[in-house]
Amino acid sequence: MTKDTKKSSMMPVLIIALVLIATVAGIAYLYSTSKPQTPGNTSTTASNTSRTPSVPANAPPGASPVYAIGQPTAAVTIEEFADFQCPSCAVAHPVMKDLQSAYAGNKNVRFVFRHLPLGMHDKAYDAATVVEAAGMQGVPKFWAMLDRMMSGQQTWANSGNYREIWRGYAEKIGLDVPKWESDAAGLGTKGRIDLDIQRARALGVSSTPSVYINNKLIPFADVNVSTMKQLIDSEIEATTKASAPANSAAGTNAAAANQTVNTSK
């Protein structure tokens, strides 16, 4: 077979190979461009407060009256869903305490706590009942018991005598212990917890801690003091700016009305 003959006989093979390579390359390109892009690990800034609210307007309100720090008229509400046996909630607890201290007395900020005991945690629901029962002896007792439960989580969550540990907490914060135990077993505490669970389900919350700022869910990675302060401050600014024109218009109308009254005398 001559050299020219060999070349001519190889041409179809080369053409087929080139077609196959082009086809594979085309498929790979289409696949890569159709894949969803994974966002980088970027930190949240104040600009994230423009995210769409993720709480349905018709979501149930949860237990009422709610345990909260701050005024109901605050421009910014931070709502936390937590499980007392959840390790991540114990990590987030000091962050929330620091934020509450940082904004203490600030009329623009309110912190709301919601129960969400998860089924995977065998002591979580009972833990919520003892905190609720503490609250029946005064709002400060609720927050004191909440702090004890979160701070001591590693101790009681891994103990067979966890109820005795809880009883010790109750004694240390000055509760009427027999009443506290009776209330923890009652329907009143469980009813409030169940109302919070209903709200969480309506919001699609399935993990803890879940923290919202003005109905906008904050990623757990952003639940730290510096980022949360940025978000809260930005939300305060945005909310107060939005209400400023309305207040200004109301003031102008009131001034005009007063002027009319004065000149008509």
C-alpha cells in the first residue's frame, strides 16, 4: 500500500475522531454553563439587609405575650428560634447576650426568644418547659434560667441526672422550686412551646439557631457580634429613613393646621 493510499484510508477515521472530540467538548461546555454557581465564602455586610423578608404575612404569631427585651414599637426586631440542647445554640448564646448588652436601652432594637426543641434532642422539649416554668415566676427568672440552661448545656445534656442539675439551677436563681416543678409539668408551659413550634413550621424553620432581623433570615455564619451589629445598625438606618418622610409630612401638616388656627383667631 502506497503512502498516499494510507493517508486516504486514514482520513475517515480522523474526521470521526475530530467530530467526537468536538461533540464531547460541546457537551462539557453546556454542562458547565448550566450548573448553578456556588457562591464564595464572603462575609455579610450591611448591604445584605436588602434581602427579601422570609416570614409569611399570615404566619402564626407564636406564644403571647412573648418573652422579649426591648419595646414592641422598636424599628428593628431580632427573633431567635433556639433549642436548649442544640450545641450551635449554646455557641450563639453569648453572641445574643453581647448584642442585648450593646443595645440595652436602645428604643430602636428588640430581641424576641422563641422555642424550637428539635426531635433529635431527647431532653430539648423538657428543657423548654423548665425555662417557661421559670418565667411564670417573673420575666427576669425566665432570662436567668435560659442563661443557666445554655451556659451549662454540656453538663446537663450528657448527664443521666439532668433533672437534678436543672433543680439546682432553679434553686440558684431563687425560684419556688415545688411550684416551678408543677408548672413545668403543666399544660400552660407546653401550650406556649407548641405555639412557638407552629410559628417555626409556618416559617419553614427546621434548624436551630435560626435568627431573623426584621423577618429576614440571617445565615448562621453571620451570627457573630460584628456582623450582626452591622446588620442591625443598617436596618435601623434604613427603617428610620423610610419613616422620616412620613413623619416630616405629618409635621408639616400639623404646622399648617396650627397656622390656620392661629390666623383665624
